[in-house]
Amino acid sequence: MSQENYWSRKMRYGVTRRRFLAGSATAAAGSAALLAGCGDDDDDTTPASATTAAGGSATAAGSASASASASAAPTQVAGKRGGTLRFVKAVPDVGLDPAVTNTYPLHTAKTYGHTHTYRASTGEVLMDIAVSYEQVDPTTLVFKVRPGVNFQAEVAGGREVTSEDLAYSWSRYPDALKSLGSQFNKINWGWMDVSSGAKFETPDKSTIKVTQAFPFADNIAAMGNHQFAIVAREVVEGSSDKTLRQVLNAGSGPYKMVKRESTGTRFERNPTYHKKTNPASSYLADGPYIDAIEERIIADSGAAKAAFVSGEIDILSSSLVPIDKLIAEELTKSPGVKVASADSVDHLIVAFDNVKWIDPRLREAVSLAIDRERFIRTLYLGDGIFTGPVSNGFGDLTYSQDKLKGLQKFDPKRAKELWEAGGGNTKFGGKIKFTTNAGIPLFVQASQFIAEELKKNLGVEAPVEVVDGNTYVARATAPVKEWDLFVAYNLSLNTIPSYNALTHYVPSGFGGVFPNLKLDSATPETAALAKQVQDLYDLQAREANKAARKVKMETLQDFLLTKFATVLPLPIQKTKYAAYRDKVQNFPVKEFVWGAASANEIRVQDIWLA
């Protein structure tokens, strides 16, 4: 198979190596810096080479997919095998099927195998079940499956994983979205949707050819998402509801789930996990170092923090216990604790129910009524930045702070004028309903801050109803919303611009779920707005040329930010922190900010315990 990739050939002309790599990440200070490139300063017009061996890595330049040419994997530092790694989360899961639920990435990452993992900080593609891939042309993608990969012994009789399993796993997404209320929406996989013209061909057990429904510049980076898990058909079709929502194990991953209770979960090493010859960095020839993983459920953030400080927990979830610079300083003074830091790539939004917020004057009024500078001072102790539809960290696709501030002004006088001109108090009966998640303190704080701003600057009451995490998800995804405004973020999918922050704005992403921006909306104004947004999104997502994509992405962002559609971006904490016990070795300090779609602490296998 030719190892040269279509995008590589197309990008070769007029794009320097430095610029080519810049789309993957941004430079940051300190040992946890995110890397914008590979460290050389040449101005060579040849794009960065991508490498895969039998389990090696490939470099995906920017957000485009990359070629895969044979090369030796980097030398790894040997760690110690054994031990139990301990996590914490706020609530039990709401289901285990990777085609349906995206809120439990630990399970999907540990019990399932994937073709590859994507390292967002460097743009590398780290091969797992696949040994190589080739983008033959804009709509033809070919994977080669690693020989000797078997499902877990209790899964499908422990048989070999073949190309047919990849085809079956990827073909499940459309029906899961249509019939099962999937959280894994079309913005991720629409390019391989059979109902839209895509096709899977398996000429032999080790080869799968994907004929894409349309070009998608981010396909390989997108597939780094933990939800592109490879499942066993027999287990899906043998379950009582034809799903994996209650199935503990249905894959070939390095761990087996052996406990799933209201108090927590436990994973133990899969003794039949396949060996890798010359593995990519973060993978190991003989599987992960850690023997077992335990996860405690602690609803209270204070109790979770106390358990971590006392040594009962090894890695502290920053979504459960938001770590600002003061808490980070406090934690570093605790014996046995380490804190990594890097520039955040998070995204925080307040969503409109677009069935109700039809008048753009009312949406603009809400935006102008929020003092984002005070938001930063109050919630982040001054360590915050403005955000746009493309999150911080994506090179020149990310708008500058000056531009974002110019597009997200605080003007309470104008806000009140627009609110009154649009009949806001009449439309909402003098009260805006807010729903937020008790399990994520930042959501509660942000919701309460916005409610106070709206009362002060628009003269409208905005009571905040704080609900548990499962109720929050149910209300977020319900077709008829019980709320008018809703705070959300996207931590588990932080890998590529196409579905990082933008997922909240786009109908084929969460935009069609949370803010009800549906192409088939019964509200004509909403349907028309949805089509405008989706069309602009599709234009940039299908553009392989970096310079041309930047222009199209700017057109999309300008539209969203000047039409105040379909959600409003909120500031994020500028610096992201990760807290872990000092016995945790090889913690991915350059990757933890990128979420579960990237090679963070739940995706890598080379963490070990001292």
C-alpha cells in the first residue's frame, strides 16, 4: 500500500512545515507546554512526515489526516508493572454503549480497542488495532488491521478481530442516533454515514476501505475519539435490547470491567490482550503497566478533594473539583501531590432553546448583558480568557483575544433597549428558566452569575434550578426543553476544531440537541438558521487546504458571533490544572487538557505506579 496520503500531497504546495503543524496545538510555557510543532525551525515546504510501524505512530498535520510510512517507534522508559490506579467521579454512569453514551469515556477507553489514538499536542496518530491507514483520495480511506488482536476471552468466544468488526462498529452510529438517543452525534461520523452515501468494503479480514460520503479534513483526528470503539457484533445482537448499554465488556480492550455499582467501578487487566510489535509511544508491547483501575463515586466535591489529599484517590477530576490557581497552590503544599498546568482548550457556553429564542434581538440582549470581564474576575480569580466557536489552542483558526472581546461586548444600556424592543419580558413572562448541573460546580457558579447579570441589566428574573447530573443530561437531550437557558461545556471531545467547541453550535452536533437548532424544526425561523449554520460548517469541514479552510472558518465564526447563534461562548479559565499523587509516574502532562478524545490519562498505557 502506498504510504503517501492525499492530504499530504495537497498540502505540500505553498505551506511551510511550521505552518502545517500549527493547527494541532498552541505553545505554552512550562513543563506542561502544548507543542505547536515538532521543534525545528526550518522553512521546508515538504510537510512533516508521518510514521507508522507495526503499531507505531503517524503525525497528523494540523487537523487534517496524515500519511503513514514505516519508522521505528520512540524508545520508552521502562516502568514498573502492577498496582491499582484510583479515580473519582460524581455520579454513576447512564449507560455503557460507546455508540450511545459519551459521558463515560473511562469505560470505553479501557474495555474497548480502537484503530488508533490521537495525540492532539503533537498531531501524532498512535496505532492500536490498526497498523496503518491511507487517505487514497478525498473520499477513500483504507485501514489495515493488526494481526493477532482478539476480543476478550468472554467476548464472542475470544475470536479474532477482523475488518468486518470495524465495519459493523462504525455502521451502528446512524441508528443509535435515530433510535437510541445517542450522545454521539453526526458531526463526528457523518462522513462515514451509509445513509448519506458512505460505503464499507472488506476485501479481506485485515483490510477495510471506507468510501466517505464527503471529504472531511479531520477524519483521522476525529477517529481518535474514544467512541470509535470496536465492538463484537454477537454481543450487541445477543443482548436483550440489542444495545451495549448494560453490557460490561464487549471489546478487545486492555481491561475488563468487573464491578459496576452505585459506589463505584473496578477494571482488571485483560490477560488475553494482544501484544504489539514496536508499539507507538503511550502503548506497550505487553499491554499497560497498571493491573487494576478503581473508580469511586463521590457526589460532593469537597469530599472528593479530601479523599484525594488523604491519598485515597490518585488522580483528581478537574470537572468534579474545579482547580483554580489558589486551589492548585493549596494542593501543591499537600504531601505527595503533584499539579501539572497548561493553557486550557476548554469551551463553556450558555445555550438558548432556539425554539423560544427566535428573535435575534433577544439573543443579542443576553450577550450584551453579560460582563465577561467580571465573569473572569469572579469565577477565575482573573485567570481567564474569552472564547469563540473555535476553542483556544487551534493555531490561527482561533480568534485573538482582541477580536473576541470586540465581538462579545458588555453594553447593559443597549442590552436593555434590545430586550424591550423584542418584548423580552412579555415573551418569557418576566422569568427565564435556568437549569444547571449540581455535579459540576462551575456550571452552578456560571449559571448563578448570568442570572444575576440578567436581573440587573435586563430586569428579568432568572431563577436557577440545580439538578443532579442524570437529570441534567435528560433535560439537555429532551426534545421539549424545560428550560430557557442552559450552561454546558465540551471536555470529553476536545481534539479538533470540527467538533470541539463547534459541536454546540452546529445542527449535526450537539447544536441539534441542547439548543434545539434542528434542520427539520417546526419553527421556520429556527430551521432557516439551522440550515445557514450547517451549510457554513460543512464548507470549512470539507476543505483540505489550510489557507482556504481558515477563510471559511472565519466566515462561520463571524456569522455565529454576530448573529448570537446558536449559543453564546463564555470565558474559560486560562490555565488548566491536573492534580495527581506523586506515585503516578509518566502522567501525560502535555495531553491532559485535550480530553478523552486525545491521549490523556485514561487513554495512555504507559502510566505506572511507583
